Amino acid sequence: MQQTGLTASVGIACNKLLAKICCGVNKPNGLTYLGNTVEEILTFMKKQHVRKIPGIGKVNEAIMVGMGIETCADIITYATELYVNFSTNAFQFLLQSALGVSRVVHEA
């Protein structure tokens, strides 16, 4: 009798964005833990390709790659160019995501 098993990948981090990115690191059947210090988060995020950020699709990826922006480190380096070429909301999303900030809630 042959057994069929389900595989699962798990990402453990201090917020939903980072956990989702971590989940994809050791696919298809692995666990990734990201510590919650600023240094660990920035070191991890700097290496990530822009397409790994949930919410960045093929079109925005192509635009950014055309601008020379391929990693989250590049997002930070080319922040001025992104500010000029994207809407304020899109710019804030990109910069916060590249820094590993999941979602900022503004009080009204």
C-alpha cells in the first residue's frame, strides 16, 4: 500500500508579510524561522527579489526591473526614483514592504 502525504511549508516571523515570504523559502516541505530583531529582518529582506513581496505582480515587477530594481535592497537604494514614478500609496507600500513592515494602521 502506497502512502501519499501532504507537504506543507511554514514561515514563522513577527508579522504576516514576513511569515508569508518565509513560507516560500524552503518549499515544498520546510520550515523557516525569522528572528524579530531589526538586523535579522533587514538582512533577510535585502536579499529578497521584489516579486517575493505579496502584492507585486508581473507588471510592477517588469517596471521595477526595467528601472534596475530587482531586490528589496534596490527598493531602498532607488527610493527617490520610485517616489517619482509611482503613486504615493504604491511608494509607501513598496518601501514599507522592503523594510519588512507589514501594515501600518493610521488612526483617523
